[in-house]
Amino acid sequence: EDRKLYTYVPTFEEGLWGLDTIAARQAWTRKFDLNQNGLWENGEKLPGEGVLVAVIDDGIDWNHPDLFSQIWVDPRKADDFNRNGRLDLLDLDGLTRNELGFYEWKKELQDGRVSNEELGLVTDLSREDALGLHFAVNNRPSSDHGTSVAGIIGARTLKEEGMTGVAFGARLMPVQISNEEDTWGDLDVIAGMKYAVDNGADVLNLSLGSTVYAGTELYKLFQDVVDYAYTNKSIVVVSAGNENHYPRFSDPPASLERVITVAAIDPDLKRSSFSNYGFNVEIAAPGNHGISTKPGGGYGRFSGTSMAAPHVSGAVAVIRSLYPEATYEEIVQRLAQSATPYESEYYLGPGILNLDGALDAAPSRSAQGEILLRDLERLSTRLL
């Protein structure tokens, strides 16, 4: 079946300036829509298809029309009930579409449980269990932050309204780490990262930061879990932070090794006034007043390096969909070689993300470095 993607939505065009800044549409057309007719057909791959991106954040509004079809479902806890060839939310709890086009649980299943007799699925399946993992003690509804991050990475609209993310063929794994007070702990983040890697995430997006002093056990644990991701060929993308300062060695995950740290630029291609900068930044990406998804099926404008990082996570997913074996080193080389120059007295890495150029870059074939995990057993034990 032909799949028409509406990448031009006049209402939001100004707010989606980031897609043009990073040359996403050119990349989609040249490398994926091979007959360049606006349809993905005859086996053409969608940008990001086959790649799983973990959004380690405060949750995702999986019911948003532009995100619903993108949400990852744990294959151990669901079957392809609707026989559409993929695991999706419709395979879970007897979802029905209401008159507004949103999906909702059947009234008799409001407690989130399904019966094997009615749906042919695992008895007593919890929808929360199958939609990712909640590490906070008190689960809370997803808020603007994680939903907006998810939209930038992989929103997909098949109608003449809504928005499109950078990697609209990728799947999104919600890993909720915050509680109803919108707070989270460092161990929640670390546990969420390990869960994502263990469950096959190819890319981990962390639009968050912490203050942990280098040399402490907690800081080492942060680096351990990044090394664990690296060893399993998962790419960790993190926001540089919004404090308008030079990087410090006490700001994980931005200060860690073997991550891709992202600074923010504005529509004038200048450093966003709030963005951190300096030697640990690998790339810059759009981070000012961009449109993205928000809970309840709506859209809003968002700013921050939290919005810059998902542009890069989406780009990495697109690269990985074309080059599945690309290592961390090769991906960093692709980003650097193709980066668009910028004017700034502050160091923002080699330049601004250019996805179209990154797909054509010629990194030196570099085998992944060998990392001796300091103590994987200690990492696993601390996260139990």
C-alpha cells in the first residue's frame, strides 16, 4: 500500500524550521523516496525504519495521533493480535477509536488489564508493562517534555495536519523516569538507560542533566552505563544543558565520554542564548521555538537543548537505518564532516547538524573501540 507522508503542513511550517535547517527533507527525498513522488512504496524504506529510539524522560503521550503508530511494544508481552505485521498499541488492551479520532481503552478495561479469553493475549497484561518501563516510584501522566522530545524524533502524520519528526520511520520506546512531582533520581536515569539497552534500543535520547562530581561512585556509574551502551552498539545522545556556561566535569550525562552532546542554535543559526557550549559538544542543532507534539493531541512551541538533542537522535536513527552497522566513531565522523559552519565566539562543535550531508559523508572505516566494563555485575546489582 502506498504511504503518503505530509511533510508540508502550512500551519506549522514556520515552527518546523528545524527540519529545513538540518536538511532533513532533502535527505528523505534523495535517500529514501527513490522515485521522488512523495509516496513510500514498492518496498522503499522510511527514514529511521528498523531503528528503535529510547526516550528517557517523563513519559510519552502514546495516544497523540502523530505518535500512536510509532510507540514500541515489548515483544515479550504482546502478540500481533491485529495481524498487521508489527507490534503496536492496537495489539494490547482492546483499544477503540472515538469520534475525535483518538484511541481509548474499552470501558470495561479501564484498569489496564486484558483477558486472554477476550483478546487472545497474555492474561492480566498491564499496558504500562508493555509500553516501556516506569522507574519512578509514583507513576504520573506524561507531561510536555517527553512528548515534545518524542515528536521531534519520530512523529508521523498521514493526514493534512499535524507534524513530522526527523526519523518518522523509527519506533519510540518510552522510558519514564520522573514521578508525579516531576522529579527523578540519578539512579532512575541510569536504570532507564540500562533497560533501554537491554531491550534493544539503537539510540538513547537523554534531554536531561544532573550535577554529580567527577570521581564519585555515582559519576563512575553514569560512565559505566554509557560504556555498557557503547559496548552494545547503542548510541547515546544528550543535551548540553541550558545554563549558558562552559562545560564542567560535574554535569553528566553531557560531560561523559562516548556520548553525543548537543548544543542549541536559533533560527538565525546562532548559539541559543541559554545553550551550554565548549569542548564536550559534538554538534549543534535547532533548539528555539520549534513546534512539537504535546499531551492531549495538541502542539506547542518549545525551546532548550532538550529540543536540540532529539534532532540529533532522529538524525542518528536515519543514519542507522541506512547504515545499520555504523559505529559510534563513524557516526560522530559523519556528523562532523557534514556539519554546516556557524558564526559564534563560543565553541559548538564542528558545526550545525546537516543530515543530508551526513548520509553522504565518508568516515574512515573504524571498528568500535574496546571498552573494558569496570564491573558489569556491580552496575546490575546497583540497579536492582
